[in-house]
Amino acid sequence: MAFPTQSALLSTTGPKYLTRADNALLDFGTGAFTLELWIKLAATGAGGRALDKRDSGGAGAGYTYYVAGSDRMSLYCGNGSTAEAVTATNGIPDTEWHHIAVTRSSNTITHYLDGVANGTGSLTINIDTGATFAVGYVVSEADGAINARVVLVRVWKVARTEAEILANYCTILGTQTSLSAEWTLDNTVDDNSGNSLTLTNVNSVTFGADVPATCSVSGPANLKTYNTNVKANIKSMNTNLIANVKTFDTNA
């Protein structure tokens, strides 16, 4: 399926963010998980909560995926009495699009930046929580909003490998084993995983045609292969508009 053509604009004004009521598919206990999304910060060094499901700050139960430009990228977790955090080696360096992900396998947390491992640490606590899940805010504390564009947000109940993250960060997956939610945010808040975890748009989050160029493909429409390379959504070639191309050099 083609990559989204629009992304959601989160803002500290309002603030503008997206939420989902508590659901067991978004809780992990002591089990494996993966959180991943594309993000584009509004300003270099800007920080805030990319994803959050925590009932309070400090040692509050749940998890917060926090980004702060080049300063850091961290996963904060609590069980109500104990807090643990694992910080990535590098944060987000600029205001370009970047894919970020964090996984838990056994007690090991691994951060990823643009599909490449970006630091590890240990997390031992149970992080189940009845809190609301949020994209771009901390609902329980009325702070932590972020100015950023986001697209293709996914939550898994499995630790994805580096190869899996890199191979699929430009792909809309749909229904998959252990995929709790996939929000394309392509001018929609619907869940594409088949689990119907539709988000709520708070304070009128808007959508616009700004998406990662890395995931864009251009060329003849409906052309499936060209010299054995898969192509999609191609609109022109050598400045000439092409439509409904079925074969090219005997490939179809």
C-alpha cells in the first residue's frame, strides 16, 4: 500500500493532540513491545511527548516516549512506586523527517533512529496502566505537548528487529500478528490494524501534505516493475506525463 500523502500537525497551542481510551492492546506489563513513528520537529531542539500512556509523572504507572531534539530521546516508565528510564545515544538532530522506534525484548530496551540501533538499556518493571494513550501529549498531567508533524504511528506487542523496522518503515502494513494499532494519520485518525482503536482528535489537529521524502516514489502510474525494480504512484518520466502504463520493456 502506498505511503501516506498527509501527516498530522501536533501543537502546544491548545494543545492539539490525539488520544485513545485505555485498551489492553496498548499495555505491555513486563512483556515485549515496539513503539514506532515518523516525526518532524517544528524547531531544532524542540521537545515533548511523542507517545504517552501514563497515569501521572514521577513513578506513575505506564510509559512515555519522550523526544527532545538533539539532546535526547528517552523511554520513561513507572509502576506506581518505581521509575526507570532508558535514553538513546542520539536525539533527533534537526527539523527533517526521522523515523524513531523503541523496543523491549526481555528486559532490554533498544532505541532506533532511522532504522538503526541507537542505544540500549535495562527495564525490569511492570508498566501496565489504565491511563489514556496519547500521541503528542500527557493527558494525566496537562503538560508535555509537542510541536511536530507525525505520520504512520504503530504499537506492537512484540519486539521488532532492526531489520524488520528498517524494511517496513515506509510501508503501511495493515493487519499483522502482534500489531496492536497502526495509525497512518493520512487525513484520518482511524486504526489500520483491524483492531478498531480509533483515535480522538483533541483541539482540532490538522493534516497537511508534508511526509518523508524517503518514502515517496515517483514515475508512471500503475507501472508495477521496471528493470525488476518495483515502482508505484509514478506520475511522470523525463518530464512527460504517463498514465495507465501496463508494460515497459516486457515487464508488467
